[in-house]
Amino acid sequence: MTLVPFSHARPPGRSFVARFLDLTVSLLLLSQWASAMTPKRQFALREEARNMFRHGWESYWAVAFPEDEVKPLTCVAHHRDRANPKDIGTNDAMGEFSLTAIDSLSTLAVMASSSEVEAQRFWEVVQELCRIYWYNTPKGDPFSSPHSNRTSAWGRFQGRSHSTRGFDIDAKVQVFETTIRGLGGLLSAHLFATNALPSLPSSYHPNFTYNGELLLLAEDLGRRLLPALTLSPTGIPYPRINLRHGLPHGVKNPRYYNRSPIHPPYRATSEPEHRSEKYWRHAKFVKREKPDEETTETCTAGAGSLVLEFTTLSRLSGDPAFEKAAKRAFDAVWRRRSPIGLVGAGVDAESGSWTGANSGIGAGVDSFYEYAFKSYVLLAGNDDEGYFLDVWEKARATLERHVLVREPATWWNNVHVNTGAGIQGGAWIDSLGGFFAGTLSGSGCTSSQEDALELAVQGNLVYTALWNRYNALPERFNTRLSTIEGGLTWYPGRPEFIESTYLLYQATKDPFWLHVGEMVMRDLKRRCWARCGWAGLQDFWLSETWKYLFLLFDHDNPLHKLDAPWVFTTEGHPVIIPRATTTTLSYRSPPSPPPPPRTCARPPSSTNFFSTTASRLDLFHAAHFTKLHLSPSSDTIASDNPLDLYNSPNNSTFYPYTLPPHLVSPNATCSLLPNRDALDLIFPEGFIGPSAIAISTLLSRFTPKVQRVSNGIRILSLDSLRLSLSAEDDQMRINKVAGVQLGREEVVYIDRHLIAGIKDANFDVFPHDHALDLLLTFYPTEEQQEQREHGLLQDWLARLGLADISLNDLLNLSPDLTTMAEAEMIVPAVIAQGRGAVAAEDLPFGVVYIADSQACTGLLPRGAGAAEMVVVQRGGCTFADKISNIADSPVVKLVIVEDYPGESDEDGTDGMQAPVIDGVQANAWGRARNHKVGLVMVRGGIVEWQRVKSVAVRTRVGVRVQGRDVGGLDIT
């Protein structure tokens, strides 16, 4: 296959013959269009995905069931670390409840719509799970007959008596993983088994009667998990719980640590029920757990991603406790969002505090956002529908403002939860964040101007280019170094990017995404195939990865025709609330109002000739950003031999490598790579502004340059200071000071004396001619005066050791305190314009005269001429007339005009009209004033002028860098 690179400029004008030849070529390409992804080819790829799933499933069923997993390389059962309960890396998901079987049921059901093999296997697994965990009977015994005390082999191994049903297992598991894999798998399988979700063929009849046992098992598992939510003081679930003994916390459950975790040796019977039975072994010695070793920290995703499963369980079982607890947990996380609207990656269940500074859409946070949107879909028509949509839309807006990076390609950064500043060393793309494009593709937009689908396509192109470069997705890709982050080179089979590719195809029907799926399947087949399954985490492969690839090529799957609010859980299990069980149940009171209708633009449709996505002007941007050109190049077509570990064909401008060149327009043109408008300013060593106080060079090296403040950074010195700026709208904005990253809402503070007088093309300090600030001091009220006098006097007496002496005894010793109670207020004002206006200047605190009129009916009293500032009311005459009615005195410096009282709550100058002084300033006799005065106007009704003692003026200055204003800079 020849790979055609994109051109970077449009060709010049072409002759009629050339255009005719182009048309002829295009018509010829039409015949090739059919071969791009024909129904026959899609069918073949669907069946290939089915066979890949079967390879993993058959290996597990033959080798490992009823253990949790199979080891694909060594072909032995994989179970929890029975000797070490503290091995959470292994034990969090595996709870000795046949995890892979439960987790794979929904995939069997999805594939059963086109094959009775999967239908037969689905019911076979259901029957075995019901026998082992609900009825706990030996193999071959019917469910309904009495069995005295005969138990299943697996039940005997786990120490479960025959009278015990459900998951009575001494296993400490993670609440989140067990919910999404175990509980979600059981609920989804029950919905398929009862035809609430379509897929299982009616032509196939199992050899037993299903009586809802999977739902009973789900309810049993839910009740064992529920105390982790209900016993938490914050509502945020504890991270782990023991399925038999409850919470592993000394305060909550002191008996937990006194139990005996040792089981008697297990011996298989002469006729074992399972092939794996001869390998079952209990640990000879089990490490003791200690209360102080148990953590209360959980990830935000784990705390907030229980709503889908627990709500479905409540609606199916009729018990609202599950739904109420999960919604309470979700709301507890959301209510703790930072001032800028972000949630952290980890939270403590008991204190409710964030346990880490970082936020984003990847590890630790991912499915919280996913469940915000999907809960809105699942609860369509319910009271909480509007609440979850409101959370989703607010969260999405916050993420787009603080986490989204648009240049040179679209990706999502890792930022500080409180500031939105980029995390130091955290500029990486997280493979878990691959889910977000799929969520966006279904979420639509809040207005016709917002295009979530466009953002989803841009984001998924970056993941596609990354996959094309590495033939898999690394856990983290460092965007600064364009390499894999921190040696995290493995790919465990994560399905998030594959899920988004499938959902984007459903949203756009663009064949580009079919070829992305084909590329992924080729790479997985040749790189992850093992003798007994697929290398990586087994639940990913069988529960999600092969399911999404199967559905990508299965256009006629019944799920695609289901017109109802169903969703995939974060583990890939389809769930729906059957209409017969839909009831009104709201955690919040009162219920949220129904959301407004949403109308979104149609997705772009691909023509008969070309793919819209493959012909995008920015297609090359993602390839350049991910450095796709650094991957090995080859024209070799992928082989079907899973052991053929050759290099995939690659090209720096053409991806995925499975994309037929004729899907791209012959004249396809890439837009120029975005040139990020940014620069760094470095002040020289020993630099000081013209008005700053000089210090020795040696001392300056040990003087801190910046200081962190509550909502930004204060610059203390310009000596050797480095500022990083980037263009934002029509301004330049400082995003890094002395290596310290700034968030979008943070401000850089600097004292004006540090920069006053600097005139340079790269850093020009200029005065603002529109507004300034008035600094006001006030006479205290009587109450304030009394409180301050009493406090100061008591402090003075205590210092003298006379605190017990009465006030009357020492009244004659008290100093005069009447001038010590002053309060300050800053009031913004607009500066007068016009021919008679005077340039603003800084003024020290001076006496203020408060006129009780508009200064329009003659000269103000003599006191006005003895004050530095004169306050008058607006109206009645021109601003020039007001000035003429103030004595022509060298003392008067500024006239302050109080505007009409307005209805606006604003305290700035936005929306205020600048006063205009036409002509030359004159005195009361019409002659030109000898002493011109400045004039400003303030909002009416915001200052109690009769209490004002003195006023000072502080002009505003700004900074321009290369002719553009610098935003986010507060010069005090």
C-alpha cells in the first residue's frame, strides 16, 4: 500500500484538461469506495472481534473458572493474594466470586444476537453462577430439590455453609471495583436475561428456568457493599470492605481484626466439579492486618461512580437505600469542588478533604465526569435528571476553561485543583482520559455555538495518532518531551480510547473510525495474543475491549436500535431502568427542575467519495503534536498471524495506517500548524526599576523573587526574574512567574514602585487614562470608637500590669484615642475627558469637603477652597460649571462627582460614562483658572460621604509587551 502524504499548500490554478482528469480519477475512485469498508469487510472484522473474545473466554472457562481470572501466559488460575490481605494491587478487584465470568456476561449477551454459541454460553454461565453462589449446590443437582447440607465444591473451599446464599466470602475488596465489575455485571446480565435489554435470541431456550437469581445475587452483593457508604460520616464511601465481616476499621468494626482467617486444608473430591479444582490452595499463613494500616483515602472516581449501578439496583429491587446512598456520595464529592469548580483526584472518606492537589480527566477523576452525564441519561424523566445535567454542564465548562489545551492540538492537561495551574511535571496525556471524547460525543451542547462533537473528534485524533505511533497506548505520554512518561510503557488492554472510537462512529458514521478500529484490532491481535488469553488485565479484554470492537462493526445489533435511555457503565455493562420499575426517587429536596431542551448542529456527513475526518484541515496537527514521524516507517500490510511482531506501517501525515488513501480528497490540504503566540521575558541580574530601591547584587541572590498569595503570585523583585506570557484573546497573559505556573483565574500582583518609569518595547509601563482609585479613610461610628478605645485601653493596662484596675480610676491617665480609629476603602472612579480635563496624578491623603448640593448655583462656601478634595453631586449643570463654582485655590486638587444612584450592583467602572469638560477651565467670573483641578466621577450610593475623613488618589498603570496589554496583572 502506498501512503500519500498531505500537501501543505493548495495547488495553483489548473487547466481544464487537468480538472477533467481529476474528475475521471474521482469517478474511478468511486469504485474503490465500495472496497474501503464494505459490509462484507465489516462482517469479517466483527467476526474477528468475536473470535478474539472467544479465545480469551474459552481459555478462562476451561482453565480457571470459578476462580477470578486466568494467567494468559502460564495458563493457570489467577486469584487474590490469600496470604496477604494488604496486597491491594491484587486483591482490590478479585473477591473470590468468579470475577471474569460475571464481568463477561454482558459481552456474551451482546454477541448472542448474531450467534447461538454465545447465547448457549451466556445461559451456561448464568446457571453455574446461580448454582454456586445462590443455591450453593453440587454440580448436577437441580436448584429446587432439597440437598440437606451438600454444598458446591467452591462453597466448601470458601467455607460457606449450605444455608448461606450470596457472597458470604472472607475477602476484603475495593468498593468501586467490585461495584462496577461485580454488581454492574450481575445487573446488566439480569436485564439481558429478562429482555429489558434486547440481544438474546428468543430461538434459544436454556435448560433451566431463570427466576431472577442474578438480581438476588446483585442485591446480596449490594447489601454487603452498602455499609461502606452509609457508615461514612461524609457520605463519601470508604474505599474497601470485607464481604463477610464488613468494614475493616477498628472504630467501626473492632471484631474484624480478631477473626481467624485460616481455612482448613481443602481436598478435591474424587469427581471434581471444575478443571481448576485440583489447584485450589489456601494460604498456610495469613498476614495479620492492623487497624492503623487501613486507609480512608479513596479516589474521586471511585467515590462518585456508583450512581448507575446502585440506582439500577434500587429500581429493580424496590429498595431505595442503594440509590440514596450513591447519590449522597456523588453529591458529597461535588459539593467539595474547589472555588474554580474542579474536583481533586483523591478524597478522604472521613474528613472529606482532598488528599492531592491535582485534577484533570484522567486517573482518579475520570468516571466521576462520565457518571455525571450518564446519570442524567439513565434518569431521564426522573426528579434528579436536571441535577446531574447541571453538574455535567458546569463541570464541562470548568474543564474547558482550566484543563483543556487547544494548541498545537487538543488535549487535556493535569492542573492544580484550586488554581487551575499546570502541575509541575504533570504535562502528560493519560490513557484513562481517552473516555472523554466518547462522553462528549453523546453530550451535545448547551447552545448552537458550542460543539461538543467537534471537540470530541479533535481529542480522539490525538489518541489515534498516539496509538499509530506506539501500536498501543502508553499509560502516560509526556507532551513536553514527546515521550512516554516515567517509564510507564505498558498497555494493559485499557478500552477507553476504543470505546470513544466506537461512540464517535455511532455519532458521525464516518468510516474513518472504522479504520481506526481495524488498526487497533490488528495491533492487539499481534502484540497481546497469548496462549490462554490476552496479556494485560483480563476484565478489560472480555468485558469492554472486544465488546466495543464487536459493536463498532455490528451495525444491526439490537442495542443500536433501542430507543430508550440506556447507557454503558464505566465497565462497559449496558444498563437501563425498565419503565415498569421507574419511580420518583430524589436524593435532593426539592427536586431539580427539568432541563431545558437541547438543540445541536448536525454532525458533518462524509461524502460518497471521502471521509470528513480524514479530510480535516487540522488532521496533521495531532500527528505532529504526538511526533508520529518518530515511529518506524513501513509499507508492510498487517498480517493475520498473531505471532508476527513486525513494525506497523506508519507515516507522519497519514493515519491510521489502515486508512485507504482514496478516502482522502486528492487535493486535501492541511492548514498551517498553529503557532502558539508566546514569549519569555528575563530581567537582568541586579535589575531595578527607575523608582525602586537598589540592593546589593550579592544580597539580591538570596532575596525571594515571588510569594504565593491566596489567589495568585506577588512579585517581590525583578532581579533575574523570568516571566512567561502567551496570547489570550487580544491580550498577553502571564502564565508562569519564576517557574511557578499560574491558573486561568489567578492574578499576578506587583507594587508599582518596582516597575514605575520602565519604558521598553518588551515591557512598557503606561498610565491608564480612563480610571483611577480613590483611597478613603473614615471617622469611626460611636460604637466602633467605643470598642476600639476599650480594646486599646485594656491592652495598654495589661502591658503596665494594671489590668485589674477599673476604668474610672484611670480615666484621667487615658490618652486621646479619637484620631486612632480609621478605616480604609478603595473606590474606583472614571477620569474626565475633554479639552478642559487635567491628567490624573497620585495625590497623598488630604482633607475632603462634602458639598450638600450639585455646585450649580454659585460659588461654594469658603471651606471648599481650603480642602484638597471637593465632593459634589451630579446633575443640574455641566461639569465645567461645577469647577467654576469652586474657589480658584492652589489647595484644591480634585473634584469628585457622585453619579446618580443606580440599580447596578457593580463596584467597578464598567458601564460608566466618563465626564466631559468642554473648553478651558474657568473661575466664577468667567476667566481662565490659575489653578486647574482634576475631575473624576464615582458611582452613586456606594460611599457614605459624611463619614469620610480624608481621600487620596492612586492612579492606575498598565503594562504592554510588544504593543499588547498584559492581562491578569494587578499593580498596587
